[in-house]
Amino acid sequence: MSGRGESAGADGIDRTPSERVDVCAVGAGPAGALVAHRLADAGYDLVVLEAGERFDPADRLERMERSIRPGHDHLDVWDMGGERDAYSNGGEMFYPLNSARVKGVGGSTNHWQGMVMRLHELDFELESRTGVGADWPVGYGDLRPYYAEAERELGVAGADDNPFAPPREEPFPMPAFRPSHSDSLFADACEGVGVAMHSVPNARNSEPYDGRGECVGYGTCKPVCPSGAKYSADVHVRKAESEGARVIDRAPVQRLVHGDAGNRVDAAVYATPDGREHRQEARQFVLAAGGVETPRLLLLSESERYPDGLANSSGLVGRYFMDHLFAGMGGTLDEPTRQNHVGFITSESHQFYDDADAEVGSFKLEFLNYAGPSPVGTALSADEWGDDLLDDLRGSYGNHVGMGALAGQLPREENRVTLDPTTTDDHGNPVPRIHWSLDERTRNTLERANEIQREILTELGVDVEWTVGPDDTGPAFHHMGTTRMGTDPDESVVNPRLRTHDLANLWIPSSSVFVTGGALNPTLTIAALALKAADHVEAKL
Amino acid sequence: MELTRRDALAALASGGVVAGVGAAGLRQSLADAPDDGVDLPPERERGLLLAVARVVYPSELDGVREFVETYVAGRADARDGYRAAMRDALATVDDRARAWRDEEFLALAPDDRETHLRELGVDTADPDPEGTDAERIRYYVVNELLYALYTSPAGGELVGIGNPQGHPGGTDSYQRGPR
Ligand SMILES: Cc1cc2nc3c(=O)[nH]c(=O)nc-3n(C[C@H](O)[C@H](O)[C@H](O)COP(=O)(O)OP(=O)(O)OC[C@H]3O[C@@H](n4cnc5c(N)ncnc54)[C@H](O)[C@@H]3O)c2cc1C
Ligand code: SF4
């Protein structure tokens, strides 16, 4: 091991390890960033190892332009792809992994949409209530204070107008974004068919918050918010650093190494751009590398003692991979609908969420503010220009509407992340292989969502032009379940305190610990778990 | 529809160019011949850009000259290598006019300029910053101009979108009904 400061990379950054620290976190997405900030704030010595680069906020406008202008692959926006990010597929359904994540400081929240909801009580008790799926070893009540804290940390704009949401006492940190004109068109139709609409909690500033400005309406939230009004986890990375944490970018962890007794992790071995490997030692390790790389790193960390990978005595590391599935429908109306002014949605309906039973799962409905083409996108790929182009744009823009839905998937052992020994990444490690398929209940759920969407759109008088249902659905890019939480070490990977059963100083705050996924975007729950994990880690220090 | 200096500066600002130098300052910078190995005097560069803009912009637009000069100068200056690539693409438009038509592009009648660009294949080319001549002209010249226009408030208004994608037009317009 080299001492700190001995060698600096070509970019002048010192990536050598620190002397044994209190905590080493792997991954600088929201999970790693929140834990790091909490513990650094509490005065602990901390190193965060991040595989990807430190993005410069000043480049965001250029990234936005890359996302709008044809001539760039969509993965180029956040420099994803290539040997570093290689993966393969082994299941019935193709999983586009690199569209579903970002590697770099801030993690996938650089690209995310920023919708943030609490899971429902039902999601924690799915098996007890419906006879399918499984129960979590913790309930909504256990996470509730952490949810409130997570909303304050991320900065959530929301309103207390959702009668289907789980109970909460404290108001959202910021007022909700007001409904769109398009929402007002949907409102009458929804009333006609008995569907209640309500606001959407957004991790996006509706007013200045936490030193970041209010949303200015670039309309490109996903994949990049140039203004920083959308929360991304680089916010907490900066805060952690100002509290003294050390964050090393371009430092992919290759494996975790345990001590002779086999019950503690001694070091994280990471690579640096100069081709060297280093060991970061720490008292506690927090594995926050996202729902795919987290199980992969555990599997890569096999040893004589643990030939099936670290923390894997249950054999469940990588199993129970889940995502949310999209269902959608849209078309045109004979009046202006004012789409594509902003890149986020302002109304949803969670009315059918708790109706879940053994046959049909939970789902939520979304009313889109970005249905149909965005004129600039059309213009840049058109074969016309001048007056003909303008005529085209006027004809194609203006009266589209659309609805989305997310449906939950049951945890099933055969959906999993494994190592693919036939393909290696830029460091010679086997790449992740995704085995993914749909169960019947999920298909039923998507069908049910489509039925309601059709009812609403028909009532609205929409000419339905497109539908996405069970046969052509795709993932929402939420990687869950791969190191599930439980009390029984034979049936789970981490305990309710988010510590692995097998190793006494290895913690996993991630959607990988989700036992069920519900049908709501996961990151607020990830943030709540990260804050909870920080408490448990601190208690050990 | 009148394109204003405000449109150009707004478009510039949303492209990350601090417009503090002001339009005049930006035009000034376009007057300097950069040392990029491309044989294209700045005046000609401006003329070619404007000529292409008149082809690809709708005819009902006024104020195209100032918009193009302000916007393109600011952008091209702000990004490493960008202006050189754009100048190279413009020079290609001109070279081809000389080779195929025995005329400079600027000496062609407006209809012939359009025909020339179509014969180059620029209308149907997939934009690609590292592609063929047609693909680079599409990327660095035609799409550069179209991006500037259709992410600006005036371009949005032409189409009927109050706050086009790429322009930070605030959060009022999405709530408003049609006027
Ligand atoms: C297009 C898109 C839209 C989304 N929209 C929403 C939304 O609206 N709402 C919502 O709740 N969620 C959304 N998500 C999901 C959300 O982004 C993730 O749930 C969240 O970012 C996960 O946080 P994380 O910290 O666990 O992992 P990530 O954010 O993925 O961060 C993990 C980090 O770990 C690093 N890493 C991985 N392996 C290693 C290693 N071996 N060594 C060192 N570092 C490593 C990665 O480089 C990465 O930076 C969206 C995702 C995408 C892609
Ligand atoms: S609309 Fe989206 S991209 Fe634009 S400022 Fe608001 S949050 Fe950011």
C-alpha cells in the first residue's frame, strides 16, 4: 500500500488511500452521499470511492444540448457505455442496463426524473395482506421519521392532497408545483369516470431551497437539469466534503477483502486511472453501488472462505431482481394541450394502489406533461427546412396527450444478477448478467392500468394512437431486491439494520435490500434507508 | 415574426454562454480570424452562415442577421474546437459550389443555394459531428442554426410553444391555457 500523497494521477488528483478511516463508502449516488454526509457531519473520518468521474456542473448545458441534438448517442449525455460498463442479458426479457444508471459523482440521480414518493404500508406487508410476495422485516412506521428527513434532505415539493398516500404529519419542505393546463383537461374526464387526481411530490425546487434556485423550466429534467433545481446527489457529496469527507472519483472498487476470521471486511481494493490498485482500510464499510453493482461486487469478492461471494451464505445475493414496469397510452385531442414546456409531471392518481390482491398488483397512474414531439427535436431531425419545416412543426406539435403508469413486479428468485464469466470489463472482471422476466400478476396489472387509461382517454375524447402494455412494456430503471432484507440469515442478505448477516461491519443502504418494490419510484425509500443506516453505523463507531 | 437581440442572447445564455459581453462584443469576436487552419475570412464566414440561415429559417422571420451573428459568434467562441469545425463545414459548402457550379455559394440565387444544399444531401443527412461532409454540414451549420431558433422564445412562439425545450422560460407557461 502506498502512503497518501505519494502519487498523483495525470489529472493531478491524489487517489491514494487514506490511513485506516472510520468509514469507507462505495458509490457516490444518493445512498452513498447521504450516509457520507451524515457521518462526516457527525465528525467521522470518511472516504467515498466512486467508480465514475466527478462531473463539472458547468458542463450541464452542453450535456443538455447533447440530449436534444441528434448526432449523439443517448448514453453520451452522461458518458455511459464502453468496456467499463459492459453487461449481458440472460433472461426472457432484454434489460437495457446502461440506460438505467449513471456512473459518477451523484450516481443515477444525474439522469433521474426526480419523482419521490413514500412506499405504502401495504408494500411492507404484501404477503400478509395479499398472500403473494413477501413481508419486510420493518414497517412503514419504522421508516416514517426517516422519510420525513429524506424529504428535507432532497428538498421535495409536494402537497397534502393525496388521499391515497400513507399517513404523514409534517408538511412537505416546499409547496407542490401547480397543475399543468394539460392536467386541467384531464381533470374533467377523470371526474367523469370517478378517478381522483392529486399532486406529485418532486425532488425539484418549486422555490429556492438549500442554496439551489427554483426550477426555471428548461424542460429536460431527464436526462439533465442544467439549473440544478432538480435534486441530484452531488449536492450531498459536496456537503459531505465540506464536512471533511474525502471523495475519490474514478476509483472503481474491485473487491472487498475480509480478515482471517471471515467476519469483518478489512479493506476495499480499488483501481485508479494510472493502472494501479490500492487498499482502503476502514472500521465500517458501506456498500452503496446501486442495485446491480452492489450484488456484483459481493459476488466478485469471493474468497477461499466464501467461494460463492461475500455476504452470500444464503445464496441470495443477486436474486429477486425487480423493476417497475411501464404501461402507457396516448393520442391527440382537437384542442391545444400545451405539452413539453417542462420536463416533469404535476398530477398522478394512486387511487388503485391499495386494491392490490393476489391476481393484480399495485400501480400508479401518471398524467404526462411531455406527450408527443418537442418541436426542437422534430426540427433537428426533419428532412425539411424553411417554411415547410415550420408547417410540419405546427402540424405535429400542439394537441398530444399521454398517460403513463408504473406497475410493481413480484420478487422471484429466478430474476437475478449473476456474473458473466465470458465477458469482462476494463479491469478484467466478469460483467453483470441480468436475468429478467415478467410474472403473470405483473402482466395483469399492466392490463388493468391500460383499461383505466383507456377509460379516461375515451372520456376525454382522445383519439388513442399508441399503447404500451404487457407485450411491449419496459423497465422504469429502478433496480431492487438483489440483497434482500430479512431476519433469517438463510432467507436474506442483510438484517433490518441493513448490516449483512455474514459480516459485522458491512452495511447496504440500497434498493437492493427492498423485499418488495411496490409501484412507486424508489429513491425516497433509498434515502430513508441511507439515513437509517447512518444511524446504525454511527452506533457502532 | 421579429427575431430580436433578446432571442439571441436568451438562446446564448441557455447554451451556457455568459452574454455579459453583449451582442456587440460577440460580433466583434466574430470579426477576428481565428488561427485554425481553415481558409475562410470572418466576413465570408458570416455571409455563408447568414445565407444558409435564410434557406433553413422560415421566410416570415425578420431580424435574422443580427440573431445569427450574435448567437453563432457567441457559441462558436465559447467551445473548444467548435468554431473551427463549423468554419470547416461552411468552407466545404463554398468549395462544393465552386467545384460543381463554378460559382461561390454567395453568388448563387437564393433558390440555387437551397438546391445546392439539397444536392449536397444536407437535408436528408443524419447529423454527425464526425461524419461525411453532408453530415457535418447538417450538424455544425444547419442544426446549429435550427437549434438556436427553435430553443429561443421567438422560435417557440412561431410553433406555438411558449417555453420551448432547452430554454429556461420559467414555470408559468406550462400552467397557462392557450391564448
Ligand atoms: C432515467 C432514470 C430515471 C429515474 N427516475 C427516477 C425517479 O423519478 N424517481 C426515483 O425515485 N428514482 C428514479 N430513478 C432511479 C434513481 O436514479 C435510483 O434509484 C438512485 O439513483 C439509486 O441510488 P443509489 O445511490 O443506490 O445508486 P446510483 O445512483 O446508481 O449510484 C451508485 C454509484 O455507485 C457507483 N459504483 C458502482 N459500482 C462501483 C464500484 N465497484 N466502486 C465504486 N463505485 C461504484 C456508480 O458509479 C454510481 O455512481 C431513475 C433512474 C434513471 C436511470
Ligand atoms: S424543468 Fe427540469 S430541467 Fe428545467 S430547471 Fe426545472 S427541473 Fe431543471
